[in-house]
Amino acid sequence: MIEQVHISAAAAAAGVANACVARISGVTVFQTRHYERHLLGALQHIVDDREHFMLRPEIAGYQQQLHQLGFTGTRPANERLIHHFMSSGPRLINNVVDAYNAAALLFGASIGGHAVGGLDGCLEIDIASGGETITPLFSRKAKRVAPGSLVYSVEGRALATIGALDADADQFKIDEQAREVILVVLGHQHTSYRYNYNVARRAADLLAETNPGSVFSVLPTLIDRKRQELDAA
């Protein structure tokens, strides 16, 4: 079981010091149309005030974060999700993914969802050195993570990367076998911990509509403050 989160000084400087990682246990994953109305409602909320919605610091900050990391030509995941759903309509996956996609749309946020049964230790959030690899969702071929990307991993295995390649690892995808998942809301310099927590909490509350027995908890987070102080000296 993953017990805690460690954020490196470099990752904290990239704006994820307020990251929130939530664990949801007792999960049952299945296909359903239950969340279609939630997804449609979230999309309508965006359409009703799209110009102002997209300019909110909490939403535009993801693009600014990529620029800070050196990936100016990359569209952030939150914008890609919004664009995809607005152009193609709600894409239903399963109750867990649909629930956190609905929360992501409501907040204009980016949420990483991963099945973590069997993983132990600490979730490490760091800046990639260039030696890391990840096999993206629905792929069988590993890809190298570009240096400077945000990456989080457990036991040396990358769960997701944000940068030139924005991907979740296929081996940790949420499918019918999952019983425990984590929701990772990294956020950026314009999102407080409370904001990131509210994103994860909303996703969990939505999931509880189809998984009333699921249990939500937040993992404790440690930041490498000592290294931050040395870097600032």
C-alpha cells in the first residue's frame, strides 16, 4: 500500500508543492452511463462561460507550468480533455474514470487516476532526469521521458509524466480488476492545497454514487524543504 507522497525540491519549484494525492479503496469498476449527465452538465457549465472559464488562473496555470518546464509547444491535459469532450461529446470509460473526468471538467483541472493494488512505499514526485521510461495507456512500447518533465513514480516505476509527453502508464490503468486507486491532483503555482483537495474530493463524491462503499483518504505529503533552502541560498 502506498503510504505517503514525497515532492522533490525541483518539483515543488515547478509549482506542485500543493499537490493532493487521494486514495480510494473498496472500489468496484464497471461500465455505466450514470456519469453521462454529470459530464454533460460540466460541459454546459464551460460553454456558458467559456471565455472567462479558460482564463481563470487555476485553469490557465497548467499552460504556464508547461512553459516554465520548457515545453511551450505542448497543450496541457486539462485543455485537451475540455477540447476533446466539447468536440466529440462525453466519452464513457467506466464509473471511476468517468467520475474523475467529470470532476476535472468542473474545475478545469488535470487529474491522474491509477490502479495501485500491490504497490508499496512512497509516491515520488520529481523532475525527470531523462533516464526514465513509461509505457503510455493502450500502448505496448515504452517511451523515454524527456528531461525536465514532471514525473511521479512508485518503486522506480513511473505512473505518469507531464511534459513533452503527457501520459499515464498502461500497467496502472483503471479497469475491472482494480480495487484500490489513487487520484493525483498535482496542480500548479495558482492552485492552493485546498483547491487541489476539492478536485479530488469532488471526484470521490461523484464515484460514491456508484460505489457507496468506497473509502476516501488523503496521503500525507513531505516536501524536500532542506533542498529548497539550499537551492535558494
